[in-house]
Amino acid sequence: MEHIMDGRTCAEILERVRSRRPLVHHITNTVTINDCANITLCAGAAPVMAEAPEESAEMAAVAGALVLNIGTLSTAQVASMILAGRRANECGVPVVLDPVGAGATRMRTDAVLRILQEVDVAVLKGNAGEIGVLAGTGGTVRGVDSCGIAGDAVDAAVACARATGTVVSMTGATDVVTDGRRVLLVENGNPMMDRLSGTGCMAASVTGAFAAVEGDYVLSSAAALAAFGLAGERAAVGARGPYSFRTALFDELFSMAPEDLAAGARVRARHGV
Ligand SMILES: Nc1ncnc2c1ncn2[C@@H]1O[C@H](COP(=O)(O)OP(=O)(O)OP(=O)(O)O)[C@@H](O)[C@H]1O
Ligand SMILES: Cc1ncsc1CCO
Ligand SMILES: [Mg+2]
């Protein structure tokens, strides 16, 4: 490891998001689009949702990051994602891809493979099943949920990063972030996050906000998941169920000071891959 990912590094990246307020352009699903906009604001960035093919490339060109989420994909939407993604690449704007439901249907798997072929994706953020499918090592996805991964999860994430040339950010109880060489494990989070639709989508939004201000996407992605996970830990205290938890999740990320993240981030490096 040439970098030690401590809480202070996470805090510095959060501080940069807050001071620069990067524009995070989303082309995303209709289920959680509003949550994605608001969690982006709570992180300290500025969201915009723009998916019409007439404007998606133009918007991507002026963004700090582009988040592509195939949760409610259509053929036309995927075409617009590719237009935006290519322009983002030309302009040096990092692209985050959330392969929602890859492996559940052929259309979703094919769309992700096509985007990966046409666009230089900086961060591929998925759950374990999705990443196992895309690694080719085996994973099971039902609807949008991970039903498990074949073999060792870290090995699958590393294989996926090497096969796709992206930084893989694989969420779960322990998140695994890897570029195929370095591996960071993020322990922050709370099981309540799995009881609410859209926490994966929101994780991608925060990942985009952090990628906009830190060019080492292993560090930016781990810091984003640490911040979001820490907000989840704090929100779970006193939550009566998924919906009071949801409200508190936004409030906790909004009110998180960099010093809170420095103290609360639980990120460690895994050696020997
Ligand atoms: N059991 C858990 N313990 C702690 N954190 C968790 C747990 N499950 C999920 N998380 C956190 O919740 C967020 C979403 O991860 P998850 O793997 O559930 O995404 P997903 O299944 O793609 O979500 P979505 O509901 O949007 O489809 C991540 O930040 C992850 O760290
Ligand atoms: C439930 C659901 N279906 C398509 S996208 C989505 C939101 C979380 O993945
Ligand atoms: Mg989930």
C-alpha cells in the first residue's frame, strides 16, 4: 500500500466535497431518483438528473462526476448513458456505474457489458451478486437483490476489477474496494441499510460526489462508503423502523463533520492479493 487509508484521509475528502460542491450528473432509476438527489446534497455536492439524449452529453461535460444507474433501464436510456459517458471521458469527468440487477435478466447484464465496452468507467459499484456475475466468477441476483457470490468475495472483486479495468466498489456488511491490486475493506454501516430500497443507489451518488474531488478512486470510493456507512450507524440509533431510519440517514450525513468521519471511519487495507 502506498497510501494508508485512515480516517483523516476520509475526512479530508469529505471536506473537499463540502468546499467545492461538485455537480453530480445522474442518469438513474425512477424508484430512488429523489433519494439520490437528496443524499448528494447531504454529502455536500449538487445533484442534477438529466437523461434526455439531446442534453445528456452536454450536461456530463460540465459535471464533476457522472453516475449511471440501470435500475429502471430502457434501450433509449442506455443509449443516452453511453452518449453522456463518452463525453465525460473526453472531459476527464469520472464515471460511476451502478449495475443494478445485472445477472437478473439478460438485458441488464448486456447493458452493463455494453456500457463497460463503450465508456471508460472509473468506479463500478455493485452488490456482491452483481459483481460476481460481472467478474465471471459467479453470483446470483434476484430482482435487484444479491443472493450471494461464488467463492471468496474479495477474490471476486479483485477479478472483476482486473477484468473490467475499473475500481470495483462491492457493497455489503463489509464493503470491498479494489483496483485489482490494492484492497480496502470498509466496515462502516448498519444492517438497517439493507432493509431500505435505494441505499445502494445512494451509495453510488456519494461515490460520485467523492470521485469528483479525489482522483485516486480507491481512496475516494472507500471514503464515500465510510461516510455513508457511518451515517447509517448513527441513524440506526433511535430508529423505529426503515422509514424513521431513512429520515435520520439523510440528517446524519448532512450533519457529519469531517472530524466525526476522521474518528468514526473504519477502513483497513487487506494485503497479499
Ligand atoms: N448488513 C449490513 N451491515 C452494514 N452495512 C450494510 C449492510 N448491508 C448493506 N450495507 C450498506 O448499505 C449500502 C448499500 O449496500 P447494499 O449491498 O445493500 O446495496 P444494494 O443491494 O445494491 O442496494 P439497493 O437496495 O439500492 O439495491 C452500502 O453502503 C453498504 O455498506
Ligand atoms: C427496487 C428497484 N427496482 C428497480 S431499481 C430499484 C431501486 C433499488 O435498487
Ligand atoms: Mg440491498
